[in-house]
Amino acid sequence: MCAPEMWLGSKDKRFMEEKKHLDDIYTEIYIPDGGDTHIKMQHGVRQIEMASRKPAGTEKPIKPSDIFKHPSGKDKPIRTLLTYGIAGIGKTFLVKKFILDWSKGRANQDVHLTFPFTFRKLNLLKGESFRFAELIHTCIREIRDIEEEALNEIFTTLQTSENSNYDKSKFKLLFVLDGLDESCLQLDFTANEKCSIDVTESTRVEVLLTNLINGKLLPSARLWITTRPAAANQIPPECVDMVTEVRGFTDPQKEEYFRKRFRDEELASRIISHIKTSRSLHIMCHIPVFCWITATVLEHVLKTSEREEDLPKTLTEMYTKFLVFQINQRKKKYGTENSIQYIESLALAVAHGELDVRLKV
């Protein structure tokens, strides 16, 4: 088997820069240890406020590298892990951090190969048929250095072994399905397949994913699904071995994020102090993506104005200034027409609750 770093973006300059940036700014997010399989369905803002009131030290946090370890310390094998959390809380960043640490040889070195899928990409292939290795090459560019024949050999070996125990598998694979809440695919778990899938034959994407999740396809491989709470019920409970919740930043982690983001200690301290003066801003900073929005806005305001009254003190002011900043940046880069299209895209994103995935310029 090739070393992870040999194929995971090693020839992609942009990917290497992104990895370095993630290493520089990544701040641990709070994942409580408890193994609670009950998915909390409250409104996102209500969940944030409840989390902010939870007494410190009442739960033991899980490190990203230990995400597949059973919280009770039991040896019960975990095949499928479901991680849920509200929009922007850090689910995708958690996945990226896990894969980065693995590729760098820092953790989870029992895993031979990792295949990170996103439903956003899978949606584009709705109704189409692929060989499993072909689907991987289509969705995950970093895997293309591994020939389809080599992947077919690995998958066929596992599929015909009749082994469903990850620890006893000849090839230890991890599949990530990130963003189930964005899925437009019809995953039918009621269908009863009479025979096992041939991984070398073309099969509809929906069938491949359904059988990967229910364990009929590569039963010894590990599976990690991330989602917002409302979409979690798309996966039958019997297909999930463990559930974890991402709760975003604790108060100390908020400060750590801003100090990592800004090497200028004075600037970081001013931003942290301002956030603490507003209860609504302080609560919302439990969401990592809101910390990013806040950092973007406050850095711009503090560098362009000395007036204290120009600093946003409410959520409305923060979002308004952020939108103006984004529009101006977009206009400088791509022109007025593109800026108008960007505003329309943001409006649609807000309407569909997807603002967190449309913000990057």
C-alpha cells in the first residue's frame, strides 16, 4: 500500500497550501463524550444558547483523532459513525482535520486508505451509473493516482472475503459521506437486494451509497456520515453504531481561535473584548463559521476606522457589514455584474438555510 502522503494531494499545490492554512488556524471544537444516540432537534440558535449555558466540566470532550473510539472504552467494533451538528458548527472542518492528521502520519495510522465524499458532488451524479472505483475517481481527485484496477482488486478482495470486522480486514478503509443534509439522492433502505453487488460492474450512485451504508457493500470498511440534525433520520438506526454531536467552540476555544487567526496580539485582544460586550455576538461565536464572519468584519472595521461606534454590536449590524464587505471584495475581483449574481446567490442560500456554504469569496 502507498503511504497516505504519496497520494493525498501531494501533487496539488493548492491542496498543500490549504493543508498548511488549516494547520495554522485549526482550533479544537467541542465534541462531548457520551455516546448519546438521541439526535437533538431543537432550532439551531436554541441549541447554541443551551450549549453556552452548560456548566464546564460536566462532560469529557473527544479529540478528533479518537472519534472512532467507543466512549465507554468497550471493544465493540464501530463500523458506521454518524456525526451531527447545526450549520457552520464545524463538521466539515472536523473531517478535514481528521484526514490531514492521518495523511501526515499523526493519528489513525491503522487506516490504509480514506475516501472523502461530499453529497454536494454526489448530487451532480444523481441517476448515473458507475463502477465503484470509477465513482471514486470522479468525485475525489486526490485518489486518481491510484489506478482503477488497483482499487478494484482491493474492493473485490474485501467484498468476497465475507469479513465484516474492520479490525480483521486485510485492507482497512474509511469512507466519509459529508453533508447528508445536502443530499438530493433517493436512498432507498427498504429495497431488499438478493445478491451482493459486484464492485466492478456499473451501478446507480444511489444503489452504491445505500449498500455502502447498510453494510452490503464492503462490510468491513468504516463509514463516517456528517449531517445536520433534521436530516439524520434518513439513515435507519440499525445502520449506525455510534452517534456524536459537534457543539462548536467553548468560551476558551473562541479566544484561542481569534488569537490563532490574528498574530497581532493587540488586534486579537480588541476583537475578543468587543465580542464579550455583546451577549448575542458572544453566544453566536460558539459557531466556528460565525467566528470567521466576526473576524473578517472586525478586522476590516478596525483597520479602516478608529471610531468605536463603527464596530457592530448586534447580529443585524454584523451580517450587514459582512455582506457589504463581501460585495465590495467581489466587485473588485470580478466586476459589478458578478457581484449582483453573488448577492442573488446569497439570498437563495439564506432562504434555504445554506448561508455557511456560500460565504467564501
